[in-house]
Amino acid sequence: MSRVAVMSIIVEARESADALNSILSEYGEYIIGRMGVPYKEKGISIISVALDAPQDSISALSGKIGKLKGVSVKTAYSSVITDD
């Protein structure tokens, strides 16, 4: 059973970008889509990631991202539960 969720990520430390991309690649099978917006005037990047994954995988992904220096993450869950 899996949940549909969206993860909002703000990257303030550019040096964490490679580690972030590596973590996201680990969970690529669960990613429905991803959109990144560089906000050059503020020196940050804003990333949205749509997921369809087991609850524990979403939590693990969020936890790994949250440990990165200069990276903030928040997750919103849909009430939609799928049978994957």
C-alpha cells in the first residue's frame, strides 16, 4: 500500500545539491514528477517532488533530505492510498 504525497524542498547551500540529487535518485522508482526553480536573486533553489510510495519510504526520504546542510523539506500527504 502506498500514499500520494508532495515534498517541498528549499536548497540554500548549493554544495548540498549533488547529495540531494543522489538521494532523490535512490527513490526514483517512487517519483511521479519533479520541478525545480532556481531563485537566483536569493541564491536558493525551490524543488517540488510528487511521490507515490509507501509511508515509510516517504518518511525515510524526507529524513535523509532533512539531514543535508542548508536544505529544508516539508511533506504534504494526500488522502489517496494506492494498492501498489
